Amino acid sequence: MSDSSRDTAEGAGWGTLEHGEYKHLMPHQVDKLSWLNPKTLWAARNGVLASWFGDPTGRTRSRWVAQRTAAGAPATKVIRRDDPDHFSFMVIGDTGEGDDPQYAVVPGLLKASQDTKFAVITSDVIYPVGRTDDYGTKFFRPYQDYQAPIYAIPGNHDWYEDLGGFMRVFCDDAPPLAPQPAPRPLSRAWLRSLLWHRPHPADGQHLTEARKLRSSPAQQAVQPGPYWAIDAGPVRIIGIDTGLLGTIDAEQGAWLREVSKGPLPKILVTGSPLYVDGEHHPCPIEGGGTVDDLVRDPDHRYLAAIGGDIHNYQRYPVQVDGRTIQYVVSGGGGAFMHATHTIPRVSVANVTEQEFRCYPLRGDSLAFYSRLYGRRLRLRRLFTLTEAEATAVVAERLGIPPTRTTQGPPARVTRRTRLIANLLGAGGRPDRTSRFRLPVRKIYTQLFSPSSATYSPPFFKCFLRLDVTPESVRLRCFAATGNRAQELDPPVEDEVTIALTSTTRR
């Protein structure tokens, strides 16, 4: 097994390493997505409009679900597969920017996914707004050699054009929804409709050609809607659609309560992680209650809750009534990397730094962003931190030993390294977080991080493989850096075995 980032700097992808072969998979012409482009931000405005003028996602989703049910999809929205008691599946999240970081994941994914029965995309299949004609280069082409079905739940970006592209691709080429009556003038809905982003009338004209890239019978899958359950072997996998604002409507909530019943062990897949960045986000259900209430109910037998949306990997083993539920963030499948160095010292739901896992490691994240902004600001000598310097200053700020032991004497923490760590929003110990540091971290994570695409390795991407038996589920997080060494032998960055008797061992 190859070194991981916890073993060596080379295992993390640093150094003068050989770039991988992923570029051979890419189109000759790639439209590089920039989140600093005003056109991109304007096209992706529907989330802001929904927060200002009311969120129409629930009503639109109900219409999609009713249309699929009328077309013959099962009302239970349960996909019943014939997988054996021993089987494996892949999970990959927030994939579709269509550029180097997305394609760099593919070689390692294909190696690690051999003999798997299917894959699940956890959120944001297509950036920036879920256009149907973006599926060619951002879904069908990168995964054309994965010879098994791919199921998906939508993220907020898939909803920016009212989910039309997602429904066409994953739900049996669902026809467009019929127009709704015009809202009452001067109402909030009327104001929202004036500014609402809608798909171009010609969108989708290239879809038939794109489908040919994943046209073999073994690759086909049809979903009953944007949320679903899969009965596979000894487990039930439940995927929920959290729409534009990270909530679920009452109709979907009632369905989730129903499919959560029964003796089958369950794994939740959601577009909004329930634990992330050291915080608890239980995901409200319209009308009362939360998604996490259902996950924690011992009668429902949830083993894990895996969420996308945040573009890295995190794992929180939370003790609930004497059993362990693994709360996982898995959104590192291709989009720009959300920083992990901004995560403060973890202390949530009795999970401490000793139990918490993340990828990339915080020191690698800080080194990555210091290089990125050193180039952008043309201040490389001031901004750039080596991975050893970044690891040392993160360890000091969090009050923990360095996650990766470096060769030779440890790097010295200087005023400069502390300054760069502050400017780039590095997290610290909760009891030492000053009034200055917290706003800086919030501003950094909300404003600067989303513009931080990069096109040279290491990319710090990741994906999951889950191996299911009647006794346990083994979850492994694999890394993809864009370097050839990690393509040939994808390193395992984290691993946990979840016993179906609700006990967990590492």
C-alpha cells in the first residue's frame, strides 16, 4: 500500500513528482470555471433569491415527484437491487467542474472501484448551475469507463435551474414541468420570479450524443426521483435532497420517516452534512423535527450519515445511546478544495481531536492556500509556507502534536508563519479564539475559499469505497492528488469498520 499524507509529504503529493495520466481523459478544450467571474455568480443567484424571497424548492420538488409517480416510478421511491450479502459501492461528492481536479480523481477511482456494484454522487453533480448540456464533459465523459450504475442526489447547484438537467439524466429523461400560474403582483414570489435564473430554451440539445459515453446495459440506472432509498444486500441506503438551502420539505420528511423504519441497517446520504467544520447542523424538516433526530433514533438503525456540499473529507464518530454513528463529509470529488485548516480544534458531541479525521490534513491545506495566494498576490516569498512550516504552525495553534512527523528537526514557528496563518484564517483552540480571528475565519471560508481553483497537483481530492458484509461495513477514504504515484496506487487516508451490531472498531 502506498504512503498516505499521514505518512510522508510525498504521500500527500508534495515534491517534484510525476504528474498523472488524467489529462489524457480530458477534452482538448476545457472551460475553466472561475467563481470570481461576475457572470458565474449572477447565473448562480437563485440560492440568494430563495433566502431573500422564500424558497420554492419544496413545491418544485413535489411537482417533480408527482410527475415521476404518474409515469410509473414506485411511490415508495425504493430501488430494490439484487446485490449479494457481500458487495461494495463507491461514494463521490461535488464532482462536476469539468476541469483538472475532477479528471484527476478518475484514474484512482477506477482502480479502487473494481468489482463494485454501483456508485453514489452525494451532491452538486454539475457546476455552476446544473445545465443539461454540461453533463457531457462533467459527468458522462469522466465516468465513461466506470462499468456500473451511478445514482445521485442533487446539491444546491443542481437546483439553480430548477433541477431540469438532473431529472433528465437520472430520472428516465423526465420531461420539463408545466408552467405555473404567474404569482400575485408585488408579492415576494413575484419579486423572486423577476430575477429567477431559468434554463436556456435550447439547453439539452447535446444530451443524446453525451449519453453514448455511458450507454452499456451495465451502466444504466433509473431513479424514482431526486430522493430515494436503495435496498442492497443487508443494508438500506437512503438519499435525501436538501435543495437550495439545506432543508427538506414536509412531504419528503414524511417519506424519510417511513423509509427509516424497519430492521435493515441504514446509511444516510445527504447534500448537507450533519456534522461539519466542528459544528452540528441537524437539518430541519419543514413542520418540525430534524433529519438528525431520525438518524439518532435507535429503532432506525443508522450506521452512518454521509454528506456532500463541503469539498473535503471529515469524519466524526459520535456516540449515541451506547452506539457509534459515523458522520462523514465526502465532497472532495472534483470541485475546488474547501480548506480544512480553518477548522478549529474539534470538540463537538464528545468528539475530540483524537477521534476526528480530515483530509487534506490541516497543515497541507494551509500550505496549499499559502502557495495559491502567494501566486495570486505575487507575494510568493512572503506568503508561501512549506508543508513543514504549515504543519508546525497549525499544531501550535490547535495545541496538538504534528499530524505528520517530518524528517529532521521540526520547522520553527516564526512571526511570519503566524501572520500567514492568521491571514488565511487558520483555526485554533476554542478557548484562545480572539474576536479578530473568528471574523477572519468566517470571511475567509465564505469569500476567498470558493474562488480557489487550481490546475496543478496536488489537488487533495478524495472518494469513498464502502465494503458491506452481513457483519460490518468498512468505509475507506482514498486520496487523489493528480500525481502518478497516487493514480497507480490510491492511498487510504482514513479507514473505519462499522459493525452492523452498532459497535465500531478502528
